[in-house]
Amino acid sequence: MAPKVSEDYKQERKRELLKAAKRVFIKKGFVHTSMQDIMDEAGVSRGTFYAYFDNIDHVFMEVLKFDDQQIIQFFAPPVEGSVWMHIKHWVEEQQAYIESLHETLILAKSEFFLSSQYVKNKASFPYITERYSETAAAIERVIEAGMHCGEFRPELQPDVIARFLISFMNGLMLDTYQLGPESTKVKEQLVALLFSMEQMLRPIHELRS
């Protein structure tokens, strides 16, 4: 009888496989990545890999979920201190991320969203809509936390501001990936983003820490 494998072990094993898959997607993009590429990177057998994933689309969806959790976790409202400074710090941190997009999943994401499999059958990939909604909801919660403590007096509804932030960042990342950070002036655009966010949120400066 085969030894019983604990759920914790299986989850940890899956995380390791997802990390390997992410490395391959970053290096090769979505279109040129095969299941075999990921198996080779992870150093596992076909049987082991297929015990966790059905096909390349399934792998990519799981990698997206794995990657997205880091973003959503950051947008948890701060326990103490200024909510505005929390948002400002996140935006400022994005400069280094955007200027090193070749080390991220942006190519794989772009290829996947333009792939015939996704375009022709979006209903089969509900997580794409879910991830947008979850990210927007996480940002909304931060804004609402600022409102509840009296720090924000927003000019627009939190859901509108959250979606503006997502659209701005997505557009800047795509343009920068195609044209380079010098052409898109990443630092200056993020300054402009913070200016716009400040006008929309109207933070009370005295509450900043």
C-alpha cells in the first residue's frame, strides 16, 4: 500500500510546482511553454505533474492565482498608521517592478489573453473575471478603511477609484513592456498617478504618519 500523503505536503508540493511553472512562463511566455518544459524545470515525472494539473491552461490559471495573492495581501488595510501613506508606498514601489517587467509574467499574460482558446471561450476561464473583481475589492477595502477612520473624503466612489488604479497600472505596464521605461517615463507617470489619487481621495494630511 502506498504511504498516505498529508494535505499539507500536497499543498507544499503544488506551491513548488507553481514556482517552477512561473519561472518557465516568465522565460518563455505562454505560447511557447509546454507541460514538458515545466516538468523539466521542476524535475518531476509526468505522473506527478498530471496529478496536480490537467493541461497548460490549468497550470497558467493556478500560477495567476498564486501570483495574485501577493498583490491582494498587500492591499489589506494597515492595522495602524496612515492609509494614504500605505497606498503611496505601494505606488512608489511599483517603479522598480515596472522597470523590470521582463522578469514578470506580463508577456505570458498578454499572450494568454490574446490566445484563441481564451478569446473564443472566455466562459471557461471564470478566474479572469474573478481576479479583476478580487483585486478591485481589495483596493476598495483599503479606501473604505481610510474613509471610516476619517482620513479620506473621496470625490468619487471607492469602486470607481479602485478600477481607475487598476486600469492605469495595466496600461502603463503594457506600454512599458513594449516601449521601455525611458519612453513611457515610468517615474513621472507614477507621480502623476499619485497626484490624481490624492485629488480623488482627498486625504487629510494631518493624519499621515
